[in-house]
Amino acid sequence: MGSTRPAVRDTARRAATDKRGAVVAALMLSMALAALDSTVVSTAVPQIVGDLGGFSVFSWLFSGYLLAVTVTLPLYGKLSDTFGRKPVLIAGASVFLLGSLLCALAWNMWALIVFRIVQGLGGGALQGTVQTLAADLYPLEERPKIQAKLSTVWAVSAVAGPAVGGVLAAYADWRWIFLVNLPIGGLALWLIVRHLHEPQRETAARARVDWSGALTVFLCGGVLLTALVQGGVAWRWLSAPSLALLGTGLALVALLVVIERQAAEPIIPGWVWRRRTIAAVNLALGALGLLMVAPAVFLPTYAQSVLGLGPVAAGFVLSVWTLSWPVSAALSQHVYRRIGFRDTAVLGIGTATLILLAFPLLPYPGEAWQPALLMLLLGAALGLFQLPLIVGVQSTVGWSQRGTATASILFCRQTGQTVGASVFGAVANGVLAGRLGSADLDAVAHGLGTGTASEATRRAVADAVHAVYLGAACAAALAFLVLLVLAPRRFPVIEEH
């Protein structure tokens, strides 16, 4: 009998491990859906526009999706704390797959934009709930493993996404870009339904959802992010549409504060901002989203127009940071176990600040290996910065608050990216206009795309990208100061059993 019990325990342990492995596979597949989405679509834009038309509004294929993901993150975080992670993830994945199917059936550009927004409504659940479940499944000492796996998914998606999108658009049809989501998402759903079994929680009986707050968050975020995405692009910053949207957004912010103060279970609870640790990390990751725009959006243009590289080589210069980021994130546990979450993140973002400041010092026109080396180092620095903050925040709250806390930091990072796209776009356009005078920027863009740009134009682009990187360095320095001033040196980690 004595030898039978250990064998039974070993069998049960292996069964539990197998189930957790199946759930992790489902989480990685779900994350891949969200990670691949924008990178796959971006390379097929010429084919989509050629088929459906609507060149003047195609940017909303990305902006609409981004808006929907960003404004739904707080709602899904609260819902997962109220009803559990499993039903929220199943519902979100189902909405995402429905949106993918509708995108494949789109008959014009506006229909495709609307269906992309439907995709985004599900994508918010994929991003937030996957990160929360990763923390639920693993204790503190093991969380770097799952986070490193999820970081690897993002890295592989960043590298493989453009190639997959280009192959499908060139040799099949752009609609397959959305149809391939269906088998991947179907497998993820099957694994979740079959293998994810959450324990009963006290919060499961508390089904009170602040729907008025959720609607106000959606409207407020949609109005303000629309103003940021379209400002300086579709209309001037000080024009009537911008002022009207910004004024409406601020009024909705005031209304949201009133609603959330009166709500029994607010979508954005006040404790998210009253706790020093979470508030500091929210602001720091908002700055991370801001600075990430510089390389992600502007480096490919720099590589092609200034360095003279082709699209594939330019993509490689950018993608090298996705190689060092997950490796650095996986190794960060050895650092934060010695010096703490905050100091590890400070070390990472301090190094990132210096790397970003080094970019404007590169020679003109320079060699491709020079920005590639900086990107490799930047990925390593940001891996050391981001992961300790996410793991640290998730370790300071219990199960019933983890979804909301995780959603808040992802919401701030996503908002930072949206703000960064608008701000740095305005900075780049301002520098170009100052260097090139009255030259038509559309004609300049055409010259860069066809390789017929003049030397003056190339130098102007280099100056514009240098200015953007200086702005990104300022954002990194801001995150550095926020962590030093606001974040406690030792995060108040909760003991878990």
C-alpha cells in the first residue's frame, strides 16, 4: 500500500502538468492570434486596396482595431475578476474569430473596417485575459517561464507575420489572411474548453457589472483615441474636428469619474491609481508604449530611404530586437530575485535611454549593422524593463484583483502607443516640413517609395527619425524618473499557496 500512494500521487501530478501544458499551448495560440494580426495585415494593404478601393481610409484598418482593443481592456479585466477567466477568454476568442470570418467576407473598405473593429472587440479579451491566466497558472518563482514563452510568441509573430501576409497576398488571396485565424483559434478554444478548469472563487457569485461605466469607458476612449489617431492626419490639430473631439472626450472623462465613484463594482476602481506600485507601473508602461513607436514605425523608413536597403533587409534591421527581447525577459528573473523588481526595471529603462540617445549619433548614411546593433541592445534592455514590472504587479494582488490590475497596465501601454503614433508623426512631419520647405510631403513619400528621392530628402528623413528617437529617449527618461520617484523599492508581494 505504501508504494501505491506515491505512484497515485505521481500519476495525478503528471495529469495536472499535462493539463497545464495544454492550457499554456492554448494561451500561446490565443496570443499568436492577437500578435500576428497587425503584422500580417500590413503587408497585404496594396492587394486589399487594389481589390476593395478606399485608399484614403485604409489606415483605419489598424486604427479601428487598435481603438477597440484599447478601450475594451479595462472591461475584460473586470469581467474576468467577476466571472472568471475561462468564460471571458472563450467569449473574446469567439468574437475575434467571428470578426475574422466577417473580414474575409468584406465587400468594400468600410465593411472591412467595421469588421476589423469587431475583431478588436475580441482582441482586447485575448491580450488581457491571456496575461492574467499566465499569472494564475504559475506561482511567482515560475512566472518568468510562461512570460518568456508569451514574449517569444510576440517575437516570432513580428518576424514571421509580414512574410506570411506577403505570401498569402501574393500567391493566394488577401482574404486568407483572416481565414487562417479560424483553425488556429478553433484549436485554442477546444484546448481551453477541454483542459482549463478554474477553482470555485468567492467572486464568482458577485455578478455585478458596472455596465454604465463600461459604456462610458468605451465612448471616452473611442473619442479621445480617435482625436489622437486622426489629429494632424485627417485634419489639423487646432481645427474644429480636433477641438470638438478633445472637448467631448474631456467631458466624458469627467462623467466617467462621477459614474465610477458611485458604482458598487467600478470598471476602473480607484485602488488601481491609489496604490503606488500599480500607479507607477501604469505610468512607466505608458511611456514604454510611447517609445516603442519610434523603432516600430519609423526605423523601416529610415533603413530604406537613408541606408538604401530593400523592404526585406529593412524589416530585418527592425526585427532583431524581437530576438533579444524574450531572451532578456527570460533571464530577468535572475536579476530581480537579487535586486528587486523596481531596480531591475530601472536598470533596463536606464540602459534603453542611453541606447535611444545613441541613435542620432550614427553617421550619415552609415551601415545597416549600426542601427541593427542598437536595436539588438534595445530589445535586451526593454526585456529587462517590462517583464519584471508585469510580474511584480501581478504578484502584489490576489486572484480577485489580478485581471483588473493586468488590464490596467496593458491599457496604459496600448494608450501610450496610440499617443506616440500621433505625437511622433507630428514631430516627423514638422521636421520634414522645416527641412524641405514648401515641398509636397505626398510627393516626398512617393519619391521615397520609388527610390527616386533626392539627397536633400534623404537627409531630411534622417533628421526627422533622429528627432523621433530623441523624443523616445525622453519618454524612456520619464519612465526612469517615475520608477525612481513613485515606485517602492520593494514591491509588496502577496504570499501565494
